[in-house]
Amino acid sequence: EVDKILEPYAEKTYQRSLDKYIKLGVDEKTAKEEAYADVVREFEQGFQGWEYKFNTVASSRGDYPFITVTAGIGKYLHAECKAQGQGEEKKKKTSAFPKDCFFV
């Protein structure tokens, strides 16, 4: 339930970024959009780090860990998980692990 676990940290990032943009004199609508974009970028970087670590850790037997990350249970703005894959635009690929499970 990664969305529930990370949600409080996402909210802190959002508030910190929002305060930063407002102090810079950015209008409120743009400040909210940019603060949200900061949260999304932070999540992308974090998940990319997880995927890299999960996909490069092998055992002495040559197998890889099977990891499942669930998301979609949180009820607030930042209870989200990236699902588009990673890489350049129009070349995005989903990685083998962790397996992302989304609840509807």
C-alpha cells in the first residue's frame, strides 16, 4: 500500500513547494500546479530508484526478487503511484519488477 505509506511525505513536499512558489510571488493557481508537479517528479525519481535496485539485486542462484507494490487505496490528493512506465516520452517502458497492482 505504497500510496498510504508515502502520502504524508508527499503532502509535506507539496506544502514546502507551494510555500516556496508563493514566496517567489507566483500566483496561487500556478503555484499549486508547480507544487504538484514537484511531487510527481519526486515520486518518479523515487520509483525509478526502487526499480533500479529491485532489478539489479540478484541472488547467488541467479534469480531475482519478486516484489509487488499496491496502490489505489489512499483517498487524498497525493495517494497516487506512477503507472506510465519510465524513460523518454513516447519510449516509456514498464519494468519487470516491482509489479504494480492498482485497486479500483
